[in-house]
Amino acid sequence: HWKLAHYAANLPPDRWLARILTWTCRGHQGTGRPRNTWDTMIQKICRYQQLGIWLDVARDSNQWSNLMPHFVTFCAQA
């Protein structure tokens, strides 16, 4: 997930994946939608480390790769 997030954050804005990540659904969350998505833990560690929005952090390759061991430890403790 960590490497996928880095890849997705560095896509040009006209690519579908980049557009989907910035899309917000109007209305209520439907029943049957999973509580956690693929980027839930990434959002949580960025909030815990007070890094800001993960998309912005993931654009910096050096910082993102340095955070990977912290992410693995964070996920193992959860």
C-alpha cells in the first residue's frame, strides 16, 4: 500500500487514479461499504505523525521512503 500511495500521489492530475483520489462523494456513506479502505492506515499514520495530507507527503520521494519503516511498525502495532 505504501508504494502504491507514492505512485498514485505522483501521477499527473489528468490520470483516472489521481482524479479518483481527489473525488468526494456527496451524500451519506452507503451501507455495505467497508469501514476501512486501502489508504486508511496511511491516513492514520500521517495524522499520528502530524504530517498533513498523505497525498502531499507522498510526493516527496525521500521523505516517503524514510517513513516506510515507521509505517510498517505502525501497522504491526495496530
